Amino acid sequence: MELLARKAVLTIFTVFSVLFLLTITPNSANLANFHAYGNTGSSATESAYANYENHIKNLYYECNLAAAGLSYNTFKLAVTGFYNLRKDGKISPAKEHLAIVDFTKPSSEKRLFIVDLFTRRMVFNTYVAHGKNSGLIYAERFSNSPESLQSSLGFYITDETYYGQHGYSLRLDGQDVGFNENARSRAIVMHGAPYVGQSFVSRYGRTGLSWGCPAISLEEHKDIIDFMKSGNCMFIYGNNISYLNNSRFLNFNSAANYLAQN
């Protein structure tokens, strides 16, 4: 009996020891709220991540984005994707312009934020339209399908400019498979539109609606397109848990390690 009792105590101790280790291990469920974007188990990664967090915070405050209304968390996602795209060779080290479209905001607000990461300044903060089938004032539905007339979430690389149906326009190549890789075949481009801008918003309380394009005002579209063309990065963000859980560009640790090595 005494032997059995000792074995029982040992078994209980072992079980509790394992549970304790699982509780403190960085890979455990207590880091599920870290978006499941990788662990910070090694000291090198923890150091890289701490430096990365400080780097993003410095960029955020120097660009004065809080005053403009862009949340830190949204900016962090955008910068994370930017560095992961650069790590993959999709963005040249010479390209430092990042456009962020925050579709958690209504179209009555200036929800396009464009920053120069090299000079650490916000260059544009203005209105941008969403797709007509994504919602009226808020973009709430997103699609990667042709003829959906909805906006698409995720990261884009800008390409060439051209003159088309909407005048001077900028082609966009979607990088997030399953979310926006059909952007070019859907003719999702950045272009100017008369239904975007301060005068339209003041009159109607919102921007007009596009067929899925991030349309901007005619007063600013040439300057913005010229600033963003030829291999820069754009991030379209919305409240969509499927995107957050599945975009491979939102791996914080991957971006942190890349920045630490470059």
C-alpha cells in the first residue's frame, strides 16, 4: 500500500509539473492572443522582437500617426507585412513608401495613411472609397472574386501607371493568396474619382462607392500615385479574423528577425 501511495504521489507530481511547464512555455495557449504568429522562445528572438517593437513604436510616433487617427496595432500589422515582403524579395530596399487603408473606419473619415519609412513622416492622410458591395459607410464584406464589386484585404505591391477609364491610374498586384491575388485580373487599381474628397464627404456624409478599387480624390490622385508607384507597398486592413489568422505576411517574429539581420 505504501508503495502504491508513493507511486500515486509521484504520478500527481509529474502531472502538475508538466502542466506548470506548459503554462510558462512561450508556445503554449497563453500566447494564443499573440495571433499565433510564432513563438518568442529563444533569447535571440526575444531580443530581436523587443528591438522590433521599439522600432515600430518610434516610427509610429515620429510619423505622428496617433494624432491622425491610425491605431498602433494597425500600423504594426502594416509594417510587419512590409518587412516580410522585403524579406521575400518582393520589395526592394530602395522602396520605403507604405500606404495603409484602414477599413475599420467609416468612409466619412480620412482613412488612407501614406508614410515614408525612410524620412519617418506621414506624407498623405486623406479619403479613400471602398467597393459598393462591401457596405455603404463601412467596408464590412470583402472578396477576392471577379465581379464581386467588393474590396479585397491584404498586402499589395504597386506596379505601373497607365491612363484608362478613370484617367491616371496605378496597377496593384495582390500578394495575399486567397484574399487579393486576383486584384490585377479584377482590374483593382488606385485611381481618382469625383465621388471621393472633402467636398463630396461634406455634402453626403460619406464617400461614393467604387467597384472594388481604393479610389481617391481627383485633387490628390496624381501626387499620391506618383509617390506610390513602381514597387511600393499598400496594406488594406479590415476587421476580418480569417485574414489575420491566415496571412503569412503577419508573422511578427519573422519580420523582427529580418530587421535584426539587415
